[in-house]
Amino acid sequence: MLSSKYPDDSPRGFWYGLINFEHRLPTPDDFKLDRMRKLLDLLGNPEKKLKFVHVAGSKGKGSTSAMLAAILSHQGLRTGLYTSPHLFNVEERFSINGQIISPDSLDLILAKIKKVIGFPECKELGFIPTFFEVATVVAFIYFLESKVDLAILEVGLGGRLDSTNICNPLLSIVTTISFDHEKQLGPTLIHIAREKAGIIKPGVPVISGVCNSGPREVMEDSTSRLGAKLVQANVDFTWDYHPGSFKKTLVVPPSVQIKTREKQWPLMELSLLGEHQAANAALVVSAVEELRFLGVVISDEAVRWGLGNTVWPARMQVMCKSPLVVVDCAHNRASAAALVRTIKESFPEVPRVLLFGASADKDISGMFQEFSGIFNKVFFAQSINSPRAAKPSELLDLWTQNSTGEAFLSETLEEAGRKAFFSTPNPGILCITGSVFLAGEISPILLKLISEK
């Protein structure tokens, strides 16, 4: 997803040439916050002059961040949003009030960082920073120079040792805990929860959507030890989800009713499909109430508007209605289960076709077990730009061991997309999922195919 067309000595060439753990799996030894401290010291510590909401979790952190950003922006607050990875262009990672950074502004900040650290020698640092470390610094500098009122930071991986954990936030959010990145975070949900809970700071309130018992105890223990207020799902807030519907010609948006210790909120529309998004919305509403306690003015109308108008592509995104084409970024077993549940509750009982591609290190077998009996046909594809992508032949072997449905291989992603699209009957559903890389690369291919139909 990153272009190599830039000269090595250019700002982009410098940045894109750094070690990128989105392309190469890191080891636990690759994460050290001391590196970020040294890097930020050289650049004047912009993170110390900003106000943050810090968001971690196994899934849902991007959607949660986007919902909260939409609410704060509608309120009139200058709101920064830092997320990763991106779908189409690297600039998407840095936005203010829904507007992504311009390429020129990004290049200027990268040039400043490159000069200050003395790349390539980096003598004062004593190390060469990674792609994500530099990206996080870009976010801090951009938000400071743009005078944002509040910046929302999405954790890249884990939490405790993630580059974003250098911040001292007003509020922390932990969305969910499920199996993902076990090699880096640990083999059990308890291990993973401890890494996520690493973003909790002394006295800083925490909104938690963690519902599984072991990880929940980790959240409770961590907040108690650090003297941080804890607001928990199914304890301090609940929600009632009303599924959306894409059946026949009728399109009904989903909605949610949220109850907190403060009040019963009215039924509010959601722009994002799925009960998991209702859970994310409940987290966001609880976060809004906590921010109010901290003195941030946020109206009920801003909450209603933000939940109903959040734009977050490739999250159960309907890209075509004839046939139905849905693109999602599900990349672990828990998110695959959420995808299946959403398809069953919001879409008609019609033939279902799957186009799938994923990173080889993911729990592909677990995802396929969730998909068993759901799809009539499956087409396997390999991401063009992800070195970690599993080969279609490997996916086929795992599919035959774990799921049912006729399976097909293709030489290229474009061929897989074309075969899957034109093999989907009308009425029928084509679901495309497995990774952010796949979602980003398939979207322009889809638009071309839709125009041909």
C-alpha cells in the first residue's frame, strides 16, 4: 500500500524505507518506548502540549475512534484522528475534522523529522526509527501545528509498548479483547488483556467494552492498582441493538438505545452495520459522558449526529446493491463471527459468495470455521502489497479442512475479483473480507466491475 516511486533521499523515500511492522512481523524486543522518548525529545515533545483520548482493543478501536471523532467534530471541536493502517493512501492516517492531511503538509513534516534526527546516521538518537514511530511523531506534530482541541489516538499493536502509549490522555478506551497477534502479545486472553491494559495511566478514567471474564478482571485490577476510574460494559452501561435491513428494495438503517448510569439515551441511528458497532457506540456514549465530567462540552445532538454520520470505509460497507457487495476488514475469528451475525440479521436469505484473502499469521482456520455453511462459493485472493499475505493455495488447504462451499483459485487479485463478482447471482451477496490490505486493493477493482455490469 506504500509506493516505492519516491527517491531514497526524499521525505517519502526516507519514511517508506524504514522498517514497517505492518509488512514484517515484529518481535517483542522490537517495542521500546524509550525510543519514542528520545525521538520526541529531539523534536520538542509535541505530545506534551496536546490533549488525547487513547483507544486500544483487539477489534473495534478504529470504528470507535471514528465515531467519537465525528461527534467531537460536529460539536465544533477541532478534532485530530490518528489511525492505522490505511486503506488507499497513507494520508488517511492523519485527519482533522474528517479532512485528511495534504500530501504537501505530510512531506514538510517528514522533511523536518528527517533533518532533526540526522537521518541516515541518526547519531543523536543512537538508532533508526521505524515507520510507525515516525508516523506517530507526524501525528503529534501535525495536530500541534494545527492547534487541535482534542486528538484521538488509535493504538497500532497491543498497547503497553505501542508508540502511541507515550501520550498522557484525558481518557482511555479499551474496546474488546480477543485472540490476535499472539506471537507479540502472548498466548492467552489474559496475556493479551495485560498488554492492552498497559495504556491505563494513574488517575486517568477508562471506558471498557471488555466482557470476557478473565480479561475483565485484568481491567479491574489494573485500574484499581493505578487509582483510575473504570466504566464497564454490562455494568455501568448497556445497549439494545435494532439491526439494519438490506432486504429487497427496503433499506432501514440500524439503531441503538443506550442506557448509562447517567440516563437512558433515546433510540439513535447508526451509520455502521452490526451489533458490534452498537457496542462500539455504547462505548463512545460512555466516553462522551466522561469527557463531560472533565469539562468538555458535548451536546446530545452532536452525539446523535455523529453516530448516524460516521464514515468508516470497509466496515460492512455496501458497495453495490445489485447484486449486494459488502466489503469488511474482519481479520480474526471474533470479527469473522461478527460479520456472519451481521449478514444473517441484516441481509436477505440469498446465495452468498465469499472473496477472501488474509495475512498468513492470522487465525485463518478459526475464521473459516465461522464461515462454514454460510457461503456457497469462495474465491481466494492474495494481496498485492502485503508481504505477509497467505497464498491462495494455502487458503484452499485450510478451507477444505475447516469449511464447506465450492472453492476457486485465481492467478491475480483482479481475476479473483472479476470471477467472484460475475459469479454472484442477482439476488445474491458477495462478501469480501480477510484484511485491510485486501479491502483497500479490491475497492478500485470493484468500482471498475460495477461500472461494466
